[in-house]
Amino acid sequence: MDKMVYLAGVAGREIMRAQAINANNLANANTTGFRRDLAFAESLDVVGPGFDSRVYSQSEGLGSDMTPGAFMTTGRDLDVAIRGEGWIAVQANDGTEAFTRAGDLRLTATGVLTTGAGLPVIGNSGGPITIPPFEKLDVGVDGTITIRPQGQGAATLAVIDRIKLVNPPKENLSKGQDGLFRLPPEEVAVADAKVQLVSGVIESSNVNVVESMVNMMELSRKFEMQVKMMEQAKNNDAASAKLMQMS
């Protein structure tokens, strides 16, 4: 009976983990530029004295679905989306450089360019981009930010900075709990001139709500199946004990 309970227990644990990841994806279905998380597990033999008679599941960490989300037109000058592959470099809350696809840019009261989540956008100069008061602002395809300074004529344009756009190998990126992607500490991402922006649009999350809802129901049924297996093991154990008493 212990084998049956053990198998059902470890299976239930992994299903609960997958359900938590699926629920987080659903919660971020409307988060700009969000990449849905994927759960991975591997079946391994329990090593010990005697024959290998048990198998358990071991989590292999999280992966991310890099499929691009759909473009949504907003018409805002500060809304941008990356066409194809690439990332926008931002300064994370811990001060490190991280990468995002969220192009819902904003300006703080002091003129610092940030994402909708309040993370400073890094420029090619190496630090956060600060924009002085302006009459009109334009973000170019290559990320160059051009403004018409406040009080100046239409012919007066000034280049402020250029958004740092990068495209490191996907296999080197890892997603943190803050939803941002990072390279290993020993690697540094350099600006890639091939990465292009589209202005006036933002990229939606790549979470398929219908698929996630169906997955949630399937995981719930699988968990119920494991619980029933444990209940059956309990019943079998009780029946065996009764037979032993009769003998």
C-alpha cells in the first residue's frame, strides 16, 4: 500500500505546483508584455537498498513561453512594442539591469522614463533616461528619443537618448519572481541595432485565457484522482488488517 500512497502523494504535490503556476499565468493575462510560465518535472527512480521499485517526480524549475503577444494599438506617443525578437533594458528594484517586453512607458514628475510598473528605462548612455520638458516627443524605430523642447519652434528638435534594446540568446535568460528576465551575473547584454520598435502600440500578455481555464480544470481532476488513489490505499489497508484479524 505504501507504494500506492507514495506515488499518489508525489503526483499530487507536482499537480498543486502546476496549478499554482497556471493560476499565476491567469492573474497576468492582462499584464503588458507578460510571458507565461511553464512547469517542468522529471520522473526519477528512488535509489536505495534492493531493487528500484519506486519513482518520484522532481521539479526541474520554471521555463517561459517566448511566443510574442498580440499588438494593441493605443496611439500614445510613449507606448512602444518590440517588432520580432528583443528586449527593453530596465533598472530593476535591486538596481541590476533586467529586461522586459512591457512598452507602456511613463514619465515621472522629474522626467525619468519608466515602464508602467515604475522601473526606470535604461538608455545607451548606461543609466536611466531623463527627459526635460517638451512640446512633442517621438520614439524612433531604433529607440531614439527626440523632443521639441518646451517653448521652442517646430523646427527645433533635440535627441535626448536612445532606449537600450538588446537581444541576448533566449537560452541564457532566466525569469525572476518580479517577472523580469536576466542574464547570468557574468554576462552583459550589449545594445543590438537590429531590434526595432513600433510606436503607438503595446504588446499584450501571451497567456491564452481559454487554454489556461481548461488546463485548470484538467489539473483539478488529476488532483482529485490522486486523492482517490490515497483513499483507496487506505481502504485496502483496512481490508488487509481485517483479514489478518480473521486469520
